Amino acid sequence: MTVETFVPSQDVVTLTDSAIKHFESKLAKQPGKIIRLSTKVSGCTGYAYVLDFADASKEDDEILNVSDLLTVAVAKDALQLIRNTEIDYVQEGINGVIKYHNPNVVDECGCGESFNVG
């Protein structure tokens, strides 16, 4: 008899309770949609986060079933850039802002538009 140990893979992304509530409320107005997270080459430091409402995931996306109401698809080409990122939704004055707490970031531009990883 052998014993197998389950070693979970690293989290792709996590969402705070505040972010989950925010996205669930947005999706309530758009039945059947999911959230899709990707990145693009942008800005002065390298990459920018792209967060969209989508009808479905793409073939190579990593699918995260966050809650009964919230599914997040992460683009395969973004996985190494955003692995272990926490997504938060915070109020800054009268504005609500999505914040990315990405431990892979080694440099960000001054305006917060783009980031680079090590």
C-alpha cells in the first residue's frame, strides 16, 4: 500500500470578500457573463491588467469558480505574471477602485498604469 500526499498548486489569483461582492453585483446585471483577467503589453514598465466581462472563457484559460455567482477565467499567457495575486475592491473617496496585490511585481510606473515582474 502506498500513501499519496496532495500538494495543492499555487493559487492563480484570490479575491477579497469586497471584490467578490463587487463582481457579483456587476454580474447580476449581466446574466451568463464571467470575469476574464488577462494582461497586455502597455505603459512605460511593461504590462497592464485587463479585466473584462466575457460570455465564456477561452480554450486555454484557467477557470476559477469563486462562488456560485462568480466565475473568473485567467488567460494562460498571463498566469506567470499574475500568479498569487490578490484582487481587492476598495473605496477611495467617492470612487470604487480595483486593486491588484501582485507579489511578482518588481517595478510599477508612477501613474499605476503598468507593471513589470522579476
